[in-house]
Amino acid sequence: MFLTALVIRRQGAIVRSFERAGATGSASARTAAELGLKPDMAWYQLVGRAVLRCPGAGRYYLDRPSWLRLRKRRRITGLWLAAVIVLLIVLWLWLRVKAA
């Protein structure tokens, strides 16, 4: 879970680099070196999820709608996980009270 949090944080930093550079379309695509970035696991996950798109020549740009969809999906997953955890705690407490 800790590693996941680090990757998500790193992905946010990568996205911010693209936003600062204005690399949000194929015409403004940049290489990782131009942005001062080194492709790593977080980078390749963004490429695999079509958040970073490559129009050619090793240049990439940020697909903002894809990034927003990914963030929304992560928030929904987090909310579901929190709801399940709360439900399990309530069930555990109810069973403890009932057994006493």
C-alpha cells in the first residue's frame, strides 16, 4: 500500500511537469529529457493508461481527460474501500456486543 501511495504521488508530479510545460496536445509534446524527467514505473503506468500519449519521436503529451478519469476512478475505489472497512468494523463491534 505504501508503494502504491508513492507511485500515485510520483504520477501527480509527472502530470504537473507536463502541465507546467504546456505539453497537453500532440503539437506541444515533449520528451522526458526536455521536462527533466526520467521514465520510471509511474511514467509507464501513465503511458499504459493513456494519460501520457506518444505522437512519435519519443515525445509525449498529457491527455488531461484521461488523467481526470483515472483520478475519479481512484477516488471511487478509495470510497468503496473505506465503506467496506467501516462496514466490517461495525459488524465486528455488533458481534462483540451480541456475544457479551
